Amino acid sequence: MSDPILIISSDCHAGLPPERYRDYVDPEYREIFDVALPIQIEEVKKASKKFLVEDFNVEWRKGHEQQLTGAWDSDMRNQVLDADGVAGEVIFPDGITEMNLPPFGAGLSLPTEGIDPKLQWAGARAHNRWIAEFCQMAPERRAGLAIVPILWSVEEAVKEIEWARENGLRGILIPSMWGSQDPYHHPKYEPVWSACEDTGMVMHLHSGAAPMSDYDDHQGMMGLYISEVVWWSARPIWFLIWGGVFERHPKLRLAITESTCVWVPEALTLHDFRYSEAHYQAKLGDYQSHLSKKPSEYFHEHVFLGASCMPRTEVVDRERIGIGNIMWGTDYPHPEGSWPETSKQLHESFDGIPEADLRAMLGGNAAALYGFDTEKLAPLAARIGPNPAAFASTTKES
Amino acid sequence: MSDPILIISSDCHAGLPPERYRDYVDPEYREIFDVALPIQIEEVKKASKKFLVEDFNVEWRKGHEQQLTGAWDSDMRNQVLDADGVAGEVIFPDGITEMNLPPFGAGLSLPTEGIDPKLQWAGARAHNRWIAEFCQMAPERRAGLAIVPILWSVEEAVKEIEWARENGLRGILIPSMWGSQDPYHHPKYEPVWSACEDTGMVMHLHSGAAPMSDYDDHQGMMGLYISEVVWWSARPIWFLIWGGVFERHPKLRLAITESTCVWVPEALTLHDFRYSEAHYQAKLGDYQSHLSKKPSEYFHEHVFLGASCMPRTEVVDRERIGIGNIMWGTDYPHPEGSWPETSKQLHESFDGIPEADLRAMLGGNAAALYGFDTEKLAPLAARIGPNPAAFASTTKES
């Protein structure tokens, strides 16, 4: 009988109750923090009412109050993940969605409008200090990410990446939208890419941001948002590929998280087609000789998919998506995630899938990408992980 | 033996040499026209140098100088289309690409930045007057489109649509990007959609516009442009679908032209998935009960594809794209089009395809959508159209 499966969730969230970020904010920003805190809480409440069905969150959270404190309580988090069968995790900000946002607009979606860059930096650093401490409480199972709003200062970004590495974090979250700032094929970002490459820090895009002012308040707003948001989250990938960033930085790695995988095969076909299309080339001139590989090759070597709650259709299509690129995620403690029913969702999606693929997608790929110490995690996985035999189904894969 | 095939090109272009638009511009704008003309010519030259490989255009046009005057010369155009086997055509602006642009930034891509809305309207009206005259010289074979920059004034747009219909035009070209103006799910556009529905005018999006300032002058610029431009051209479709515009206007029809078809199946899967996805619904509330149908159903009933130079891979995938939605186009007189080798390209793409599908995609769908008089066109098609037997190949469809 083979060992239980090591599950690493590539998409988890943690954050402090907002008032508790105060101690982590640079002293010079604490006065502003005190003024901004009630405003932030009020604004987030308004935005959530417009954007989310409040009752749903309230309902979903009922009876889970204790376990949700794992968003910032280390011991509780370990218990919760154990019960969910998850040994390791990659930790993004925004714990209990709207209830644990970092200060000053430094949350997951890193807005570029209506914020003060200096303050966003201050909020990001506050979160980074806390998440570094938090990960040190269980370093073998927690890969924390630093929030790095690279748009505002390349120099500050490089410093923060180095600080994050020195403090045990494993990657950085960058904005997926640049607003009116420079897009990611701009040469000015070279030092950021080099810093990530040199330190082995994985860059991350996480779904969330989209051009909300385009959707506005009219009928169809939410359908448009959920239909487009993945495109906006993935857009930087193409700027990095076409801009030659992966060509120049062969060790640079990027994960795109909670953005589904269904679009990957078609997107790669499109970009490879554009790369190879002779008719356009003639009219438009040489636009690809700076790239030694096809877009799909860069993608499969450099881009990883934080596949939160991956549906069965995507599992079935895993070869075209890239078995080595897929990393399961639970999205704890978000209501759209698989927690606390991860085991049930895993079976729905993965029953009948060959064990090697299963191990890669559920933990192996993430372990390799983030450098988890699988030997140290083995006893934990042996205790809490699912048995691979449980996925061996007589049902034909479909 | 069955009749030769009626070919209607859903994507052709016509325009005057820029100085000759003067007579069609409202008298009050002629003074400005005289000042603007040399500036426009100079700017277009600069932009073309940056954007296109000039040598390629020059080379491609060599030996075709006479036939290219069909961009504005009615008799020459008839000869050229006859020789290409094309009986009917849908006519967009921008004849010989950069050499026949309407005045005042009223060309195909309808920019929203750096233009004066009043002048763009004046330029559009000048072109509309001319194209209406031009189509009247061969009304049975020419379906002309009016340029209608609906962003600037709904009232003016409705008037222009009615004028265009009264003057024999068959559809309108609208901007595919709205810049900082209101997107197409905004209720303010209702009178525009109603006017098109009431007059039977087909709305058109044509590839070209994209957020150029995002691509800028860095390495990868052109690869990003050609990889993204189709997404930007198609984007309004989703705003119309999710905004309930097709729900409220069951007779409204839209064509998206020279934007390939390869993306259609995957895009429909994505939007249908978003429409039906229960997990998101719970968190985000009711975002689709105003739609009685799935996005793919609206698409297949309301959206047509101006499939310029359709490659074989798309022909093979025609069922998923929608056989009834595909309309072949030659893109005459643009260098990326099939002219003057339409016959060769048709065989490459369509050999071995069943005759009914062939007839629908090459002409039948367009005839029905634009109301071409196929009886009147029959003698012409009999003289110049290809024989369907020539496409009956023993090669297996692949």
C-alpha cells in the first residue's frame, strides 16, 4: 500500500482583524492608521453590500466562527488544516475576505485608483511583517507571500523582495492591473524580475481586480465581472512572455491563482498561432525574433496555476493545461473554496485519476515550486492525508 | 450539375483618396478640412511607419495599382470582384488601408482619444454620404455600412441610422472601444439598439482598435497587439449579452468582422459556465435572471462572424463556431486578405466540405443577414462563381 497523499493548498488566505495591524505599521503611519481604520471598515462594508450577498457570507460562516479565527490564529489554523487533510499551504492576504484586509488599500486586488502609493506600501509592509512572523510559527507547512506593489517604485520593490526572502517568505504578490502605470513589458521592471529570479521568489497574480468602472451599476454588471476577471488576472502573463521577460530570466517563476484553468489550452493556441502566423508577420514586420520559444513553451516552463477547487472538467483536460503546472488549492477561509469539505470535492474532481497525476496536482508540483521540505512534512501527511487507493475508482474517467 | 456558388464577401473596404472627401464634408467644416488634410496625411504616414512594414505594402501593391483604384472606382471594383469570383460584398471604410481614411479620425478604429467628437461625426457623415452614392452604382451587389460613433450622442446616432437606412445602407459600424465613455450595457444606448432593430440595420464591430498606450514602444508590443486585438473587438458582444440588450431586442443583429473565429467555442463555454455556475451565484447573488437564455444562445441568434480569409482549422471547427453564423470575407483591398487569390484560399480552406455548408458560409448566411436579392445576383454568380463540384475532394476532411 502506498503512502497517503501530501496535499499542499496553493491558495489560502490569512490576515489580522484590521485594528491589530496597527502594531505592524511603521510608527510614522500610525496616526494616519487610526484615522483611516474606521473609514476603511465602513467603505469595505459598503463595497461588500454592493458586491456580495451579505446573507450568504453570514449564513456560510455560521457554526464556523471558531475555525475561521484560523485566519490569524496559528494553532487554530493548524487544527483546521489538519481536519481538512491539508499539510502545506501558500498564504495570500485577505483572510476572512472583507474582514481581514491589510491597511491602506494593500489587499489582494491592489487597486491603483483612489489610493496613496506611500500608504499602500506602508499597508503592504505591515502585512508582510505579520505574515512572516505567522509563517515562522509553522515554517515547514506555511509558504507566505509578501505584498509588493511594484508599480510605484522598482527600488522599493527590490528591497522588499530581499527583505521578504531574508524573513522566510517564499514569493510575492504583484498587482494584476497597472492602471495608468507602466505595463509589465516595460524595461524599468527588469530589477524586479532579477530580484525574484535571484532570490527564487515566486511571483503571484491572484484573481480579484478588474476594471470595475467599466461594469458600473447597470444590469449585467456582475456577469461581466465574473466573465472577464480571469482575463484581467492572466493578462500580465502575456506581457511577460511577449516582452521577453521569461527569455531573459530563465529561472523566473509565476503563479496565477484562483483564476481557473479552463482558458489555458485555448489561450496557448491563440498566442502560439499569433507567434507563428506568417501572413501577419509580413505586414507587421518582425515581432518575435527576440523570443527563442513559442508562448506555450514559456508558459509551461514558467507559469503555474493555483487551481482552487479545480472542477472535474479541468482535471480531465489536465494534459492540455499542463499536469506539471497545476496546483490544487482550497481557498480557506473563503466561502467559494472547498474548505471544510475538501475531501468531498477532491473525490468529485479526482476519482479515477492515475496516482502519479494526483500526487503532482495535489501537492508535488507546489512542493517543488515553493521548496517545501517534503521529508519534514511526511509524518504530518501520513497522519492527515488521504489514501490514494480511495481515488482508485472503477468509474471510467470522463 | 448544381449552380455555381454565390460568394458574398462580408469584409471589403472602400474609401476616397483623402482630398476627395472634401465635397462630402458639411460646408461648415470645409475650412477645417483644408487645414487638417495635410496633417492627417503626415500623421497617418508616421503611424504606418511605426506600425506596418512599409516595404511590404509597397511590394504587395506593385502591379496591382490599377485594380486597387477599385477602392473608390465603381467600374474597376466590379471588374476586380468579378475576377475574384465575388458577387456581393459588405463595405467597411478604410479602402487601401492608410491611403483612403475618412476625415477627422472617423476611420475603422474610431479612436476616442485625441479627437474632437463633432469633427469625428463630420468625418463619418462625409464618408456615409459618399458610400451611399457608391453603393447605389451597384445596389444589388453592395451592402454599404455607415460609420456611426454612437459614443458621443445617442440622438445624433439615431438620426444617422435612419438617414443611412433611407439612403440604402445596410448596417452601421460602431466603435469597439468606448475609452472613458459609457460602455454598451448602459441604458442610455437603448434608442440606438431600437433604431437598428426597427430599421433592420446590422451593427458591426471590426477589428483594429486596442489600447495602444498599454503596448507602448517596448519589445513585445506588436505580439501583444495581435494577440489581444480580437478580445477587444469582441468585448462589446459580452456587454450586449449580459446587459440584456439582445433579450430586449430580439431582432437586433451584430456582426464582428476580421476577428477570426477560433475563440468562439471557448468564449461561449466560458460565458455559459459563468451563467450557470451555482457556487458563484450563491456568493454574488442573482446576476442572470434578467436573461432568459444562455449567452451562447444569444450569440448564435444575434451575432455573425465576418470570417475574413477563414483558415481551414476554423472551417473544420464550424459546428462549434456556428455554421449559420459564419460569413466568408476577402478583405479586398487589404494586403492581409485573400484577394487576388481568393480561389486558391477557398480551396485550401474548404475542399471536401459538404455543399450546403459551403453555400451557407460563402454567401448564403450573408445574403440572409443583409437582405441581398439572390435572384437578381443569380446571373452574376452563374458567370463568376466557382462550381461546387470543384470543392468535392476525395481528401478526407481534416
